[in-house]
Amino acid sequence: MHEAAKRAFDAQKVKKLPSVASLNEEYSKLLENKKESYEQYKQLKKESRELAAAKLNVDRILGISPPEPDKKKLQEKER
């Protein structure tokens, strides 16, 4: 097992493994970035829902019928 790990590190040309402290620091930065990205995602998702609702309302007012959903997509969602 250690030989496979050595080959993997050699293939990536890693000479020295990073310290635990540097890995923890990088992990905390990535975790913070993930939290910020998720907040942005939640906001965009909320805006998307609001725009979809507004579009549906406008379509109803104008008498435009929404497109029929694909039967294949509905079947995939049911699985």
C-alpha cells in the first residue's frame, strides 16, 4: 500500500508532504470560501424562484400556456 502511495506522489512530482498546520490553514480557507459560495447560491436560487413565479404570472395574464413537461423527465424524477 505504501508503494502505491509513493508511486502516486512520484507521479505528481511531490517531493515533500505539506505539514498538518498548512493543511489545516488551507482547509479553513476552503471551508470559508464554501460558506460564502453557498450563501451566494441560496440568494441566486431565491431570485430564480421569484423570477419563475413572475414569469408564470405574466404568462397566465397573457393567456400563454406553459409548455408541456417531457414525460421522460417526469419519469426520471419519479425514480
